[in-house]
Amino acid sequence: MRESGGVTVSLFWSRVTNLVTVAVADSVNDDYFELILDEFESALDVYNHPFAHAAARGLEFSTRRPEPEVLLDAA
């Protein structure tokens, strides 16, 4: 696990399923995503560059905290 600027990147391996997952949690933007690697992907490369791999897969994520919605009183 590594953390920088509120972004935590974790690398997980399941002995039972033999799946490798990279999880990214951004506490600043309240964003989270996981990348499940296939057998041909380099776990270290995905761990070091998770946003590039997410973008290559077409995974969308926030780049900044969304502005709060303002509800107008209808009365």
C-alpha cells in the first residue's frame, strides 16, 4: 500500500482465486475504483500507474470533488 496526497493505492492478491486487484481510494475527491488484472498484465505496472490503466480501460473517475447541489425552495 502507498499513500500520497490523499490517494491510497493498494495491491491485493487472492490465493483462492489467484486474482490480482489494484484498488485506488481518493479521500479528497471521495472517489474509489478497482482494477482486476488479467494474467498478461504486470501487477507492478498497474500498481505504479493505476490512473493510466483505468483511463485505458475507459473507466471514468472524478478529477475533483463535485460541487454540492443547491436545491431551491419551490415555495
